[in-house]
Amino acid sequence: VNTFINEIINQFKSAQDISPHTILPLTEPEQGDTTDGGVNRKIQARLKKVEEIKNSVEISRASSQKDIEESEQVFTALLRSIERGQADVVGEIQEKQRAVEKQADWLIKELEREVADLESGNNKQGELRSTPQQICSEISASGGGKTIWGIVSQLEDTFREEMKKVMDKGLKLLKTNAVNVILDPDTAHPFLVLSEDGKQARHVNDWRILPFNPKRFNTSISVLGKTGFSSRRFYFEVQVSGKTDWGLGVARESIDRKGKTLPTPAIGYWTLWLTNRHEYKAADDSGSTLLSLREKPQKVGVFVDHKEGLVSFYDSEAKAHIYSFTGCSFNEKLFPFLSSSVNDNDKNSAPFVILPVSHRG
């Protein structure tokens, strides 16, 4: 439970560090007018900027205070649910123990009665109600382990609801780092057809005849975004509804686009995959980590923090964390990455869709 809570808190703190409020620098161009009127205008312009900055700070302070209050409410509710769950578990254990002791008292009295009968000769056949082994088994069977795990299961459901509230707040903060991703046709594999606006990529059966381009993937059925990002946080979302096989994440600019490769962090990929229609994996340096997801993601959010060396994946509809790569070394620009391994007789022809992101949703 402590590990679970710590993970939630760390994720929320990471998101809470992100401030959506930006104070723009003073960019008022200098004027050559040195008359009294010109100087006065410059003074007034600067005083106006001072007021704008003060106002921006006040708005930021009010918004930050609201964020703090909301986070306190969420975590207070989470801790209360834990306390209620603990009280339920303790109460159930105590109730079970009382039942065990009551049964044991009754069995002891029965055995004492049988001993008395044997000693007095009233039970010459020596027929006992039960053997000591049977009695111990009956008492042992009254243990409360199964009931405890049932309560823990109910508690997990409560955790999940509270975690959704935490993740909802955290995702809204992450989304303030949303970037406009447009897919790069110069990198698209011949089996991938992009929409005119560069927001969709569809896997088709026909190999398109395209001019040679050193940036183009020629084996991996993949595509990159046009713009790379470095030294900053960024976030984007991809719709994968209807797809039976996909991979997505980020990749270094220097990755080899030619030939077959295993997309691991060691060679510049930080990616999440769906294979065989139902197997979700994170492609790490050990090969892959199989993930157990409660729901099938339809929209996947990708968050990158260059400074922290972090790449995280989220189910943006279920408001759930999927997986994070931590302690990453990027060293260069990272580009959004999409991949589709098989067409699956057109069953995997649903497009990737780069989604517009609003931090209000």
C-alpha cells in the first residue's frame, strides 16, 4: 500500500512542478524620441508593464493556491479511504478471532465432557465426538485470511476512484506542456499514408513508390513528427482506437531509419507497444516489460521531461498511468514516434490520430 501511495504522490508532485503561468519578458522597442513627451510615453509604457506583471503574478498566485487546495482535498479523501479500509480490516479480523475463540471454547467443553465420561465409565466404547486433528482443522478453517483479501480488493476499488481524481488533476497540469505534433512525410515508411494536415497515419497494403530520403524508415513501418524537442517538457496525445497493433513514444533524431532494429532506450527509443492484439509492452533494454492493464487504452498521452530524464505514458481517457522510463539520457532532440508492425488483413487499418490537447479536459 505504501508503495502504491508513494507512486501516486510522486506522479502528482512531478505534474505539480509544472506551472502553466508564463510572464512574458519586456520587449518594448526603444524609441529615438528624447523629448519630454517621448520620455513620458516610455515611462508610462514601463509602468503599464509593471502593472501587467503584478497582475500576472496575482493570477498565478491565485491559481496556484487553488491547485494546492484541490490537491489537499484529493489526498485527504485518499487518506480517509485508507483509514476506513484499515478499520474495516481490523474489525473483520477481530470478529473472526472472536468466532474462533467461541468455537474453541465450545470444543474444549465438549472434549472435557468426553474426558469426564471416559473417566467415569459412562462411555465404555470410547466413542469421541471427533479426533484432535479434526478439531484443530475446524479451528484453523475459521481463519480470516480470505476475508481480509476480499476487503483489500474493495479497498483497491476505492483507491482507484481516488487515484482517478489525482491523475485527473495531474494530467491537466501535464497538458499545459502540450505541443503541436505534425507527422513528417519524409520519414514515413511506404506502407504509411499520412493525411494532408499531418495529423493521421494509416497502414495500407500497397507499397508506395517514394523518392529515396535518408530520413525515411525503409523496414520499420514507422513515422516521426516534424519537430524535435530538447531541454524542455512536452506532451502529446495519440488516438489508437480500432488498432490491433501499434507502437508509440519518442525517438532520438540520430536513430538509424534503415534496416530492422529493436527499439530500445539503448539505441534511442522510449516506446510503448500493443502486440498480438492484447499484449501491452514497454520496450526497455532487457527486451520488453509485459504490462497488465485494466482497460484497453484508446487515447495514449506521452509526457517527456528532458531535465528529469523521464518519459511517461498515460491512458488519458481512464486517467491512469501506464508506464514510465526514468533516469533516461537523451543528449539530443526527441521526436514523436509512431509505428505499426502489421496490417493484419486490414484489421489494423484504423489510423493513428494526433489529438488536439486542452489542459481543461
